[in-house]
Amino acid sequence: MCGIVGIVGHSNVNLALYDALTVLQHRGQDAAGIVTSDKNRLYLRKDNGLVRDVFHTRHMRALPGNMGIAHVRYPTAGSSGPAQAQPLYVNSPYGIALAHNGNLTNSDELSREIFRDDLRHLNTDSDSEVLLNILAHELQKQSKMRPTAEDVFTAVRAVHHRCRGAYAAIAMIVGYGIIGFRDKFGIRPLVFGKRKTRKGFEYMLASESVALDAQGFQLVRDVAPGEAIYIDIEGNMQAQQCADDPKLTPCIFEHVYFARPDSRIDGVSVYSSRLKMGEKLAKKIMRERPDHGIDVVIPIPDTSRTAAVELANALGVKFREGFVKNRYIGRTFIMPGQSQRKKSVRQKLNAIPQEFQDKTVLLVDDSIVRGTTCKQIIEMARDAGARRVYFCSASPPVKFPNVYGIDMPAVSELIAHGKTVAEVQQQIGADWLLFQDLHDLIDSCTAEILPMDFECSVFDGIYVTGDVTQEYLAGLESRRNDATKHKGEREVEMFGQVADDEEEGQLALHSNS
């Protein structure tokens, strides 16, 4: 999962891109990058780390131009390092940079095609580089000195024909404009908005609407599945449907965990969907255990707080903040390697004993993936004096890997895979465990104004693109297990010892347009 943003304005956009990335930081903490275009020249800064650490005053001064794109990254297969940071760039044709959120499911096949048929070289194993080169090749086939909007749409149409999987992408053609497009299922989110200035309208594309809000852009709408939006450097916007048989099937895990509650995705308020999750959980508790005896509802900060508040309200039970969060520790879901995750939980959370002492406590979390985090949190609640510890998840059991851009662990590491609820309850040490029903989760996230289904593969094992085989999943398993990730961490550490920390990723490139 990553965060992407692009802006076409009437003055320098570097600071606006920076501020938008800080708002999208929750979507990726591994690396950050900004690329701008000024007078047919491209300026790029990217590196591993948080936005505030990658960009300093000297970097921002070296990013001129009224057009640019930006990216925050978290790795989807354990791979990391400065070479994987985005935006990525190719010099032919025109000079194109791209920021991508998602995962191509036919990346290996496309890599061979790019080398054999398109006569292009790939420098990394990133599927984002594959997507960039496919787009560049299809634009080059137009054989135009100056690309038109129709040329851009023709190229994106060809991208949809060749690429499978999930992709929300923003690409910049140096000196010409910015393209935003979304796969035919709309699995990964992408919105656009505009703001009026004295010189005319400025446009922004972003993963979430909060990035628009922070910069004073008015949300226009979501980019439709299969749609491409082209904004030229003068601020003229055009849109066209470029995919055959598009169908809105967004990833439901955006509502469960990834998106900020103040975002709207495909017309649905994430905050409202999480309130409904809490309401549905309360109804299930009353059906299954009307004499529950719960004294207090306590959320696991921060994502589950909205659902927990509504759950407590519906049950008529006290809501309390029982854990204090250290906000300088990253999201444990994103952290690679089991040992690092285990270590981070105790650093991240600390219990307030008076909220637990001699009470029957209901802990609420957004999901249970590996189970290691919630097991430690339950132990912390008992150590703080809880008499009984109940645990509920605002989503169903996570039983299957994600192939569309979320780094769900190998299936062997998913605690609920092949287990009953009672077995998971025993393994995490809870006195009672409750999961949300899938139909209730879907109902919580459904928009009344848009016909939509949801991509729910982590819960039901159904992959909407229809091309995910057991062989593909077996390959994914080998790449995602923690042993492989530890190997990647060692390689990154070794690379870091010889990298130039001060100037890594700072480039100025000429366009050939």
C-alpha cells in the first residue's frame, strides 16, 4: 500500500506536494519521493525514510516547477532500498515519471515481454517499473513529437489490455502534463479535485481525499475504474474511459485499516463505515452473548477507535482509552520481520492500570492478521489487572494473502488460516473472541449512490481479477515469508553502510522533448 499525489498548478508545487505527502504518510513509511517539471527539465528527490526525513530545505529549493508528482511507499514483498523508492523515471519518450499504488499480478510475464518485444531494460524487480515501461512503450508507439490527450488515452487503453492486477497510478510527461488512471476494477483508490486561483484552476490527484482537503482543493469525484484523466501543463483537464467492462470493486481493507477516517473513498465516508462496523459488532454481541457482563470497551489505537466508540454506545457500556500510544513508533502491520514487530508492540503501547483493574474488558481492534500483536496486548491487559479479557475484530478473520498491493504475510503466518474461531481464541489467550461477519462489513462500507462490489480476498479467498492461480500464490508465499524478509533487511542494512546519506536520490534530469 502506498500513497500517491500529483498537482498541476500555476506556481511552484513542491511545498504543496510535500504537505500532501505528510497527510498520506500513514500509507507508507519506507520511502518518499517528489519529482517536478520546470521548463522541460525534471527534478527528483527520493530516499528511504519518512517524508520529514527525506526532504530538507535544500531539497525543496531544488524542486522547481508548476507540475509534479509524489509518492510514499511501503514495500509489498519485503523488498526495500533506495532503488525501489518512487517516483520512477524513463527518458523515452518525452521523459516520463510515475508513482504507483497497487500490485500487478502478471508482472513476471510483462517483464519478459518488455525485454523481448518492447526492447526496454528494467533496472529493478519492481512491478511499478514494469507499469512505467508499458505506459512509455505504448506512448512511443504513437510516434508523435508532441503527445495529445487522445494519444495519452490510447496508451492507457493499451496498458489496460496488457496489465492485470491492481494499479492506481499518476504519471508525468515532462513539459506536457499529468495522467491519472485506475485499473478496471478500481481496487486501489484515486480521487481528483480542483481549486480556483487568480490565474485559473489548479488540479490535484491523490490516493485519498484528505490530501485535497489539506491543500484547499475541492473534491470533484473519484477516478472511475478504468478511467484516465489528463491535465496538461496549462491546466486543461480531459477524462476518458479506457477499459473494457469496468466494474467498481474496491479493496474493502481500505475502510478497515488503511485509509484515514476523514477520507471519502468511492463516495463513502471512511468514518461512517467504521461507525457502522461498531454498530454491527454490538448487534452480534447482543445476539451471541446478551449477558456479556462487559464493564468497559477499550480500543487498540488508533484505527479501531471509531468502531469501538459506536460499539460501546450501542451496548450502553463505558468507553475508555486504556492504552497510551507512542506516536513515534511506526505502524506494526507495515513493519517487516516478526522480531521487529514483537519488539515494537511494547514500545508502542502502554496500559493505564485503573481502566483494567478487576474489570471485564472488551478490546476492539480493526483486524487480526498474525495474532502476535493482539496476543501481547491481551497479556498487557491481564498484567494491568483485568479480570476477563474479551477481544473483537471489526473485520472477519484474515485467512488468505492479498495480491493487490497489501503486504499480507505468507498464508502460513496468518493466524486464522485453517483454524476455527475457538482455536484462534485459545492461541491469542482471550476469554472470548468475536469477529465481524463479512456481510455486515460489506454492508457497512457500501455506498447507496454507487453500484459496487468489494474486493474481499483476504477474507473469502476470491480474487476479482480472475488470474490468481495456486502456482502464483505459492510463489507469493516464498517471497513473503519472514525468513525472506530478514534476508532483505540484511541486504538493505549492508547497502546503507555504503550509501551517501546526504545526497542519495537527489537528481536533476533533462527531458528529451
